[in-house]
Amino acid sequence: MSDFRSGFVTVVGRPNVGKSTLVNRLVGAKVAITSDRPQTTRTEIRGVRTTEASQIVFLDTPGLHKPRTALGERTNQRALSTLAEVDVVCHLIDATGAIGPGDRFVADAVHQVATPRILVVNKVDRASKPAVANHLGTAAERLGEYDAFVPLSAKTGDGVDALLDELDTRLPEGPAYYPEGVVTDQPEAFLAAEVVREKLLALARDELPHSITVSCEVDDSPEAPRDTGLLRLLITVHVERESQKGMVIGRGGRVLKEAGTAARHELEALLGTRIHLETKVRVERDWQRRPDSLDRLGY
């Protein structure tokens, strides 16, 4: 259709401001894992929202932060690289926290590109209306000019329609990039690895989250039992030290079993098929700091 609009929108911000929750809300389906742990997102995740009039491809990016590891440097580069490659930039900040150096760092990066930019103030459900109004005024003073300012709650959905209206008006005319019904282009194995990591983040001790990563392969070996209605996935949980291995497994295997069961139930609902997860834990020493490990693990 000649009046159909389509485009790419990146969602950027410092860690833990709710980018993944917002992308899931905008898409209307879970395409990115969420956690209250900072820097949960480590790679670019695409979510697709399609209506009769438009298609928006959202890019959920890692939180921009002061990197302390090779992984942090790579996740920052990945987030920053999206700014000049999209049609609209959404800079997300937290209505419940002070506007600090991290927000200004993101704003400086956003203002270096000519892409239309929208400042989104998230978590308004946790702040009073006067506090939100004050936050918007402070943001306008400290973070520079934006094409629009939108307060919303990714958790409740309040204000999300207003953001979608702002995005639709800034999309160029163009074709649909994905078929109707597609909400993400992430492979099944990647999605499974992320869901398992999400469940482990909810169970693991405080010192573990940044040391955990998860990889996944589809078990299509000739030795695998044949069952056309069953997707067999080989999950490997990578930790950095031998002492962390026992924490992930848990006493009597409780932690790994609980995370695997929760992940299997969610994946079966997401993928619409029965899932068998075979999990193991492997020590990949200091993987966050070793470029060769990052390459091998897909970062």
C-alpha cells in the first residue's frame, strides 16, 4: 500500500530503566528477557509490531554504562551503533531516579546523530504527577532538545499509545520488512538460551548474574530420539569460576532444575511445541574479559 509506513526504532538508555519491558509492551509479546538486575540485555534484540497502517521494528539494546570488561565495551558499541541506523531514537530515562551522568552520557550520544529523537520517561506508575512533571522539566533542561517528550509506564501500559502515535508520524512510507504475525527474528536456540538465563537471574545469588551466560543448540543429531512433536535443546550455562558452578546447580540440583522447568514451560507457550531441555554447567574462565571467549559465545 502506498500509504503504509515502516521503519526501525532503537530504544536506548542506561541500565535498568526498563528498555526490555517497554519493547515487550510495544510489540505486544515477550521478545526480550527482563530482570531487575542491571545490564540484563547483552545484545540487540528485534521486536516487530505490525498493524494495518504500519510496521515498526524495535531494537532493544544493552544499557549504556561505563564498561569494566571487554563484554561491557562490546555491549556499549552495539547499542551506540544502532543510533545512526534507525528512523527514530527513543531515549529512555527513569521517572523515579535523578537525572545523572549516565543519562547525560546517553543524551550526548543521541544528539550526535540527526535521527529524530524522543525522550521517554518510564515508570510513571511509581511517581506522583507533580514529580513526573518536574522530571520532564528537568530532563528538558539537562538533556537537550528532543522532538517529543512522552511519560509512560511500560509496566502498566499507561502512555504507550501516545508513544506509538509519535513513532507512527515519524516513520517513512515503505514496505513491511517481516510477514504478518512475526514478532521477532530471533532463532529458537537464542530465545531458549535467553529464557534460561532470565530464570537463573531470578534465582542466582548476587555475585553470580554478570558471570552467567547461556548458549543453546538444537539437538538434531542422528543419536537423538525421533519425536516430531518434540524440540530437543542442549543448554550450556557458562560461569567464570569453579566455585560458581555449584551455586548455579544448587544443592541437589535444585537451582538448575527449577530454572530449567520454568524455562521449559515458558518456551512451550512461546513456541507452541513440546520442549526437552538438556542442561549442563561449564566453567569458561573470565569469559567477560577474554575476546576469544566473547567471540565463541556470540558476543
